[in-house]
Amino acid sequence: MTVTIKDAAGIEGMRLAGRLASEVLDYLTPFVRPGVTTNELDRLAHDYIVNVQQATPAPLNYAPNGYTPYPKSICTSVNHVICHGIPNDKPLKKGDIVNIDITVIKNGWHGDTSRMFIVGDAPPPVRRLCTVTYEAMWKGIEKVRPGVRLGDIGYAIQQHAEAAGYSVVREFCGHGIGQKFHEDPQILHYGKPGTGMTIEAGMTFTIEPMINQGRREIREMGDGWTIVTKDRSLSAQWEHTVLCTPTGYEILTWSAGTPPPPAFVHTPATSA
């Protein structure tokens, strides 16, 4: 396992890329409403990243081993889609939930973040899934500091999600990030305390739990990318890119429109 420790210049590059990724979500927010298609959201995001931010959408044509090139600039995962949903021409309707996942490349550095959006309004059980998933992400983030083990992050997330009656997707996880889209280490969203790699200052990685309302089993669709819940229950996901600092953590994917942390978070979270 090769983990890259970022120096001061690398951290500044990651801060910029992370802020830009979050600002794409700020820009998209007013467009996420009933009747819009995820293809239209993809077009808006692509134009904003390329023409306004002078950056590159990392997902477009991304092709890890064994995959066909990803055909769009963002991922849009609606309702029972867990992750990697490909934008299409189906309009969003009132009550849908959608995860929009953004990764931009700026000056060679990657910023990766996602948010849940409720289209119009949704019943309390649906809102609760989105809220508990957000809290679970933050339970993991709050563990980040030098000397902590990766299993501590996963355990905190798993405990919070399962205590609420939900299940944690295990086949997909967070990851190191920097000048590569996906680096070591893998950040599992389940685990045992005191196990796994020890976190060091200068590490940058994503924490992005995928939480299902029903069972945790998944199914891959025929396009080779889209992952759905096997039982077609709803799934939610939130994601931040995090820097481990000498004393704790810094959220790199922070912008004016970033949702505030839950009330239990006391550590300063915004990037410098």
C-alpha cells in the first residue's frame, strides 16, 4: 500500500480543487427540482466546471481496469441507485432523492464530494435516511486525527447507521485522493476499532458512506457502472474530502453552500 503524504503545496492544491468541487454542487442546487433531467444537470455541471472554473470533470471518460469509459461528467444516483448512476433523460419527480457526485481536477489535483438532494418534498422516513447518512459521514470524519486507525472510522459510521435500522454497503468505500482520483488507502465504512492503517498528518482521503434503507446487498446494472440495492430499497450517500492535520482534520470540500455539520460536531470543520 502506497499512501501519499501531501506537503504544503499539495495541501493548497487540494484545498482549491475541493472548494471548486463543492461550488459545483452550490451552483446545481437551485436546478434540482421536479421536471429537470439528470442529463440537464450533467450539462450544467460540465459547462460550469470547464468554462467557469477552468477545470476538468474527472469522471468523464474515466476508465479503471475492467470498466468501459464513464460517459458523463457527474454521477447522479436516484432513489434505489447506490452509486455511479449515469445521467439520463428521465425527469426527476417530487419525492425523489438524488445523490450528485462531483469530482474536479484543477492544476493536477482532485476534489471529490457529493450531497443528497430531496426533490420537492419527501415523507419523513425518506428524509430520515438522508439525515442519518449525513450524520454517519460526520461520525466518521470526527474520528480523523493522527494515530487513529482506519477501523475506528468505519466502526463509528457502521454503529450510527445500524443503530437507526439501516445497512451499510460494503463493496464500495472511500479512498485516498490527490494527483490521482483513487489512491491508497481504502476507507471502509464498517469495521472494528483499533484495526487497519494508522492515520498520519498530510493524508487526504474521502469519507463517503452509502447507507441503505433495507438490506445491504447490491446489484450491478447492465451498463457496467450503475449500482442499485438488490431489494430496491432507497439508498443515500454523502461525501467529503478530508485532510488529516497535526491536531485533527480539515474538510477540503467546503464552500458557501455546504450544509452545516450536525449539532454533535464541535471540531472546526471549514477549510482554511
